[in-house]
Amino acid sequence: MKEINWDNRLIGIKGTRGVGKTTFLLQYAKDYFGANDKSCLYINMNNLYFTNRTLEDFAEEFYKRGGKTLLIDQIFKYPDWSNALRHCYDNIPELKIVFAGSSAMRLKEENPILSGIVDSYYLRGFSFREFLNLMSGESFPHYTLEQILENHIEIATDICSRVKPLAYLPDYIHHGFYPFFLEQRNFSENLLKTINMMIEGDIFFLKEIEVSYYHKIRKLLYLLSNSSTTAVNVSQLSNEIKTSRATVMNYIKYLQDARLINLLYTKGDSYPKKPAQIYLHNTNIMYPLQMNQVDEQTIRETFFYNALYKEHEIHVGEKSAQFLVNEQFNFRIEGENIRGRINSDFYYARDLIEVGEDNIIPLWLFGFLY
């Protein structure tokens, strides 16, 4: 809420299914407008009403009736939604529109119709800090990467004097990224349904892929998640799902757009080149896809990548480091015991410690970056 410039007339909220986009819109209405304030209205493009009523006409009537802020959920379910939003922006200059939709939607530079007029934001799942605050009742602030690198001992000591972060970390890794863990439902089953909805809606609907290819992309996600290594063998994947190498690379990009996987490239490389490694987008996804046969080191690396993904460039690390962050900092991700001799040129994100020393930083503390 605090990151958004609410003065803008057209605001887009992107995010994966299950992170709380609908809740976010409704909370905005509750915080900024009273229950009886009819100048703000929430609508959902899933409603069958909009099969017989254009969004443009609806918005114009809403404005004539005193409407000032229109909150639109599931915008990508509306045909030609980009042009509809552009029409409203151009023809109803006193109407503010806040819309939410899939992480795979194209906005800003990828969408020439809305380029220059939309202000877009990405709503992520819980960080470890947000999860810890929620479960412990604390209100810890977030820190920049530079603050953590320079002052990690003082920061970690202060946090650990008030709460035991390692007591909460396993729950976060298993189910803390998606807010719907708070619901009284089977989390793993709900997450599997959410993953399938991401593929069906965020990929097939938006990318206009034929349904007959649905099983191929699901199998690709399963193969990627159950590979014994994070390295990518496109030829083998192509043989496994019986499609071309080019199609495999397209599918990998679609899975990344849907925030189901993260791609790790060597510095200087990018899509459409083959990534050096592939990680699942967050640790929660690992458990239902890998049937609980999860590798501890992969969990650590996935947690680290996801924690830094929001605001930092991440590439393959130099020498024996797993990650190179912002083309400046090399990180090794370690368990409780560090393998080999300590290298002063690296930072070490170490698991199962509360407070670090020198260039050794607790892995959990990188969950405080947002």
C-alpha cells in the first residue's frame, strides 16, 4: 500500500494467483473509502454481467452516477482489456482505475496501448519478515541489502533478542509464502489447485495456447521440479515432452512469467538463450511438486533467490559461488557447516545460525529484504 503512488489515474497490480490481489483491492477500498461511500466500486471481470455489457459503457455510467475510483479484478478475463482501459483513461479523465490481474499480463514497455499511462506494481507473496511479523505479533522493519551486508550482526542480534526466527523458518519454507495458508483448508491441495490455475489461466488463457498442449507444459513443470540438478538440459526435456527445443524454451518463459519458476543466467546472457539453472519460484511450490522428497541445499538456494528476486539482479556466481548479486556480490549458500575454507571475496548465507560474523550472514535474514 505504501509503495504505490495513489495519485496516478491508472494503476495495475500484477501478481500470481493466491498472493491476495482481490484482498488487496478490497482492503484499499476499506482503508480509503467508507462502507457507504459509493464513489468507489469493486467489480470482477469474471462476472457474467460483463458478457453483455462493455467495460467502457459501465465505467462511463459509473462516473456519471458520481463514481471516482473503479477497482477492477481479473481484468485479463475481459476481451481486449488493454483497449478498454485506454478508452476509459482517454475519455473519462476524472476517473481513477485500479486493476488487478495475472503476473503474466503485459504492461508498460511490453504493452504499447498502455505504455506511458499505466503505473504497474507487482504484489508478491509473504516475505519471511512479513510471515514472522504475522505469526509472532512483532513489527520488524525491512532492510536493504546494503544494510544487511554492513550491519547484519547488529540487526540479527536485535531480532533474536525479541523472537527466535529459526523456530518460524521451517513453516515459512513449507507454507508461508502464500497468504491462503491462513484459511482452514488443506494447504497442499489448495496450492496444487492454484498451480494448475496458474497454468490454465495465466499461461494458456493469456498466451492463447491450444488446450491440447496443456499436458506438455504441466509435464515440463513436473520434470523441472523433480530434476536431480538445477542445470538445464533442453534436448532431454524436448524428448521427454515430445516437442521442439524452441517450444521448450517458450514454455520455460511462460512458466517464468506465471511466477512458477525462476531462471538463472550467466552474466551477459538472457532469454531466449538457455538459462544456466532453473529454480522453482518459491520454496512452498517444491513440496507438492516433489512429493516431499526435497533437497535441503536446493531449498536454501531457492529461498535466497526468491528473497532477492524483487529488487536485485541475480546471475550465476563466479568461481565456487552460487549467485552473483547486482554484478557485485558473490554469495555462497551454505548449511549449518561451511564447506571448505572461508573466502574473504565471498559472502556466505549460512543456514541454522541466529547471528553471523564477518562475511557470514544468517540465511534467514535475507527474508527481511521486503
